[in-house]
Amino acid sequence: MADRSFLEWPFFEDRHRALAAALEEWCKANLPVDHGDVDAACRGLVHDLGAAGFLKHSGGETLDVRSLCLIRETLARHDGLADFAFAMQGLGMGAVSLFGTDEQRTWLERTRSGAAISAFALSEPASGSDVANMTTTAEKDGNDFVINGEKTWISNGGIADLYVLFARTGEAPGAKGISAFLVPADTPGLEIAERIEVIAPHPLARLTFTDMRLPGSALIGPAGGGFRVAMSVLDVFRSTVGAAALGFARRALEESLARVQNRELFGAPLFDLQMVQGHIADMALGVDASALLVYRAAWTKDMGAARVTREAAMAKLHATETAQQIIDAAVQLHGGDGVRRGSVVESLYREIRALRIYEGASDVQKVVIARTAMGS
């Protein structure tokens, strides 16, 4: 059983502890799911998480980041695909939760219930971390916008019912000329150009837009305000990526503790070797340090901080990089079983790698932290 003593830290309220307990019971009864058909599995997970009431935390007038982090950590510890399904509902509709009109926010009823799947379409082939370099355009035509371009590495691409799309509207150069739009998946001109397969199966796609026409009411926030919209969403959800990594790391430590107690080497439990104890100590230390950073960032945002750029960057960087190290150590402690396809630690090894890239790669987080340390 993974350590739950962190729930007594002063970051949390009784409602958080109740949420964690309820979700833990749900996870034990429902996870992991069969990943054989990834699209079907994700649809099923969104439906089931909505029916159980957990998706109500993924969007709305207020976003409680501690709840988001607790949910992602718990789901990730049980099933990486379940974490993915929950996270994309929140990230996909984050712009609508924070900046949407009353009309746009009616979609939240569907995404929070699990009746609709959302996606966040920001990255392009030549602009991942460098958002200001995007080339997808949205040209004004009367009261409408006409979109041309492409997006790639879009989570839930191909199964989403709606996309939050970022495109260049040209009010100013660079980041100041980008706007955000709400796009139903059946909008003419939107095509799923390619489904992308990765080492930990998730629904991903490349999207193309050819003379796709949107009404002015599709605009989220002000024209030219899309960069602020995107950064505000990432400011909330970046900490939750660290929480997912923390969940993977806790599971790796849990599996390793069972392994070193039950596996014998030279007539004694593997744990009796001081080198093994050293690995376990490093893993436990890494888990707690990551948890402190993740929940500090979440608590700071929930207490009303306008931005938590520094705290979120630290949380994501440390938690994802440390989880990679912890999971690698877990594979080593499992020996050949650690690389057996389908084993828990092998699955964790494939799941963790992408978290060091998406929503701001580790090197980008270092730049962010350095700049905030300099006060710039």
C-alpha cells in the first residue's frame, strides 16, 4: 500500500482527504482497464470517471489545483491511461473554465459528466515549446474566422468532441498576435491527418485545418489574447503533470518494496543488502521531495496567487525527472522481470518518459526557473 501520510500535511483540508479516499476505493474497483483498444478504453474511462463524479473537478468557475493533483496522482498510481483520460478533460477545457463565455461554458456540463471528450490543440510541427512561433492562421472574414494550418501531438486527437485551438490572428508580432478558439470536432475543414503511436499508448493525432470557418462566438477571451489564455491554463495544469509523475513514482516505490522483501538473494531477502537499502532510501526521499514541491505549487495557486510560474515549473521539473530515476531504479531492482512486457514497472517505464517533454520540456522548465530567480 502506497504511503498516504502526506495527506495529513497542512496543504490539505478534510475535503481533499475525503476525495482521495473515495477515489482510492474507486480505483481499486475499476482499474486498471484493458488497453487493447486505446480509443475505446479512453472513451470508457471518461464515461466512468464522469459517472462516478470525479470529472466535476476537471472544470468550472473555480479550479481547485490540490484536487486536480490528488486525482492525477491517485489515478496515475493505478493506471496511466486513467490519468491521461482525466487530465485531458481538464487541460482541454481549461481555457473555457478560465476565460469562456456563458455559451461556451455550456460545454463544461458535457465534459464534466463524461458525455464529451475535450482536447487542447497548441503544438505544431515547428513550434512546441516555442508557442509564439506558431504558423496556423485565423483570418477575419466578416464576423467569422477562417483557419488554415496544422497541429500535432494533440492528446485525444481523433476521439475528441471538441478542441481548444490556438491560431495566429495577427494583432501584433509573436505571442501578442495569437487567439484561442473553441472548435467542435465535426467542423468542416478539420481533418485528422495522422494518428500518432507512442511508447505508452495514448490517443494522439496530427490535425489539419483547410479553410475551416468559425463564427466570432468561437473566440475564447479577447482577440490577440491567446498566449495569455494558453499560459494561464498551463500555469494551473503544469503542477498536475508533476502530480502524475509522483503517482508513477509512488507505484514504482511500492512495487520495489514488495520485490526486495519477497525476493531472496544469497539466502536472505534482497532488502538485507545495504546497496538495496540505499536505492530504497533514495527513492523514498525523491517521492517526498516531489510531493512537497507539487503540493506547494497547488496550495499556492489555490490560496489566490495570480501566477505560480516558478512553483509549477519547479514541481514539474523535479517530479518528472525524479520519477524517471525512481522508475529506472525499480526496473533494476526487478531484474529481468523489470523489462518483461506487461509488468507494472515496465509499464511505468514507458509511461513516465513523455511527462518530461509535454507541457514544457525539462530544459524549458530550467530556463523558466532561472529567469524567475533573476526576477525577469
